[in-house]
Amino acid sequence: MAKSHSDEIVLSYYDCLLRASDVALLQGTHWLNDVIIGFYFEYLDQRYNGTGEKEFYFISPELTQLLKMTDPSQYSIFLDPVNVSNSKCIIFPLNNCDKKDAAGGSHWSLLVYSKQEKTCYHFDSSKGFNSSIASKFAKNVMSCILNEDNLNRKFVEADCPQQDNGYDCGIYVLCLTDVIIQYVLKTGRVGGCDCSEVKRLSQLKRTQLLNLINELKRKLITCT
């Protein structure tokens, strides 16, 4: 049986495989899936951690979902202890899906653990939607990372621009990640990050991602 066009592989990038159906989500008013978000996190990992030490520990959507549905006593099985201890931040794309082994859900938000501040910051472009999920997951993450009953650990619902449609939550997660990384590189902290630029960036992000995919394809062709 012939493959459908939507199954055609567009780009193989490290651990990420983009198909035509994934890329099509960037060409209109569509909700982003795990694959697109995972691809961009893989790209950021190569960009910022390519020299070795992971200043930023980017957790894939699939692993975030697995951790979210797993007892925190088991987190060390899935998280690299070296990267956890050395990273300035651990970044999780958080979904409201309630299944351990399946993609899905209807809303993305961003959870960022700041090592310096011993704080989990939750950025939600539809404030309140993922609050209870994020609060519980943050508690589990910090109990694993800090490995102690530290009264100074904190969970903060951070202010960020709000989406004005029902499909751009994933785009906001990627733009928030970009802005937060730059702020952490300058200050070492997440607290105090001004995310006001995210709304403007969100209007450009789909085109930027399509251009990035095409650029990586050209590089791959050149190398081969």
C-alpha cells in the first residue's frame, strides 16, 4: 500500500522525525502536537548545549508526560543525574493529557525549574487552565531534585501574555522558552523575566519554524 503524503518524512533531526502531517500544523491555525514541540526542544538543546555541559535541560513532551504520570520516587530512572545537578534550568512542556503512554490533551503550558532559586515557575498562556497539574508536578519535580524537605522550595504562577485563540498555546510555550533562556543567560534567574514580548513573537513563530525546518533540510542535503 502506498504511503500517504502526510506520512512522508520531511526531516530527521537527531532524535526527532518530522513528517508532512507535523509540518502542516505550522501552515495554519492548528494546535501544535508533541512532535513539533519536541523538535524545537531538540533544536534548542543542540544550540545551547552542543558543546557538552547542559546549562539548560530540555525535557521532551513525551518524557514530561511520563514523569507527570509516574511516582516521583522513580524520576531518577528517567532523568540524568549529571544534567539535573549541572543545569541552570530544567524546562518542561506541560500538557493536560491524563494518560501515561499516549499523546493528546488540549492545552500546553511551560514549567521551568530554576536551580539558583530552588523554584518552579509555571507560565500559562491561558491562566488557570493547567494550574493544578503544574502545581502537583512541580512538587514532585522538586522533591526529586532537591532530595530533601526544603521549606524554601517554591512554586510560582508567573505572569505572561495570554493567548486570544484556542490553538496557540504550543506556540506560546516555544516563544516563552526563547525569552526565558535569554533572561537566564543574562541573570542566572527566571524570576523577574519580562515576557511581554511573547505575544508579538507568537505571531512570527510559525513562519520562523517553517524557515528553520527548511534551513536544516538544506544543510542536511549539503552534508550528504
